[in-house]
Amino acid sequence: MKTHTCNSPKQWIPSTFHSKPEEKTVSQKKTPNHNNQQPKKCVTFTYHSPLIRKITNLFKHSNLNISPCATNTIHQQLTDKITNTGTKSSGICKFKCSTCNNSYTGKSDRSIATRYKEHTRYIRNNNPISSYALYILNNRHEYGTVKETLGLLKPCNKGTRMNCWEAVYMQAFYQHSMLIEEQQVNDINPLYDLANTSRGQLYVP
């Protein structure tokens, strides 16, 4: 079988056969330069009600990074030191033993001076109806005057909050080995331990 060769001059060959194929350039998308963007400023917004969320949403597309700030924190509640020693107020009080300096902690929705009169009357009548009277009578200890024995730990009104504060102070006195034997704490609440952190000590006179 014979092969045919092309004897045509090279000049006659179209230039398209000699030229290299054009390289197609792929258009690259320009990535946005984040270095030019300014960092967002962190600000706090006091949270009072769910309506605050609607207000902060107005700044959603702004250059502000808003964080809610609470007005009533656990630290503020548990680390508030009480220096008021008035006996006409209601709240959480302590009755100190003059012999061993241990204390009974309790709540009173009336004047704490009225509670002092009730406890001392139980002792005089040899009626161990209260834990403080039972401790004094069983151990044959002594109690002092109102100024020596009675102290106001936390003024508050009757309700759930008063019950919580009573448990907080009972645990605090128990952990400081200052609570009478007739009033012991069985379960330690780790939430109440926040009162004894390094950020602030609960007032235990």
C-alpha cells in the first residue's frame, strides 16, 4: 500500500495549523478583603424585659456587638454585707450563746426583738420548744441581753426569699463551725458556697 505525502510548500499551509491554541483564562472571583473592615465594638445593654431584645435587634447590622447585662446577679445577692443591727426589723437573725459563742440562726417575719422575748421566755419556763431554748437548757449554758445575744443578719420580708436567705446563713454558720448542735445542716448546697468565694465573703459576725 502506498502512502501519499503532501509536497505542498510550507507557505501554503494555513497559519492556523502552526499557531498554538489560545489558553482560556479563568476569571477569578475577587475575594473581599476583610482586613479593611473595622472590628466590632463590644458594648453592654442592661436587660430589664424581653422588649430589650427588640431594641438591640435594631443594631444588628451595625458595628456594635451587644451583650445583655443583668441587673440582679447572684454575686450581688450573696455578697451583700449587712451592717444594720436594728432589732425592730424583720428578717434573718442570730441568737448567740454567751457560754460557747455558738449561734442559732433563724427567720422572723416580725420584729426580731419579739423573737428574742419568745426564746428567752421558753428558757425561763424550762420549755424547750425552740432549738435555741433546747440548746441552752440541755447544755446548761447562758444567754445575754438583747445587745449581747441578738443580731440582724439580713433584713427582708416574709416569703420565699426569706426562706432562701435562712438556708444560706445556716449553711454559712455551719461551715464556720458556729452553728449550735440542735440546728445542723444535712445537705450542702453548692450554690450557697458562692457566698464564700474569694470575690466576697458572706457576713458572718
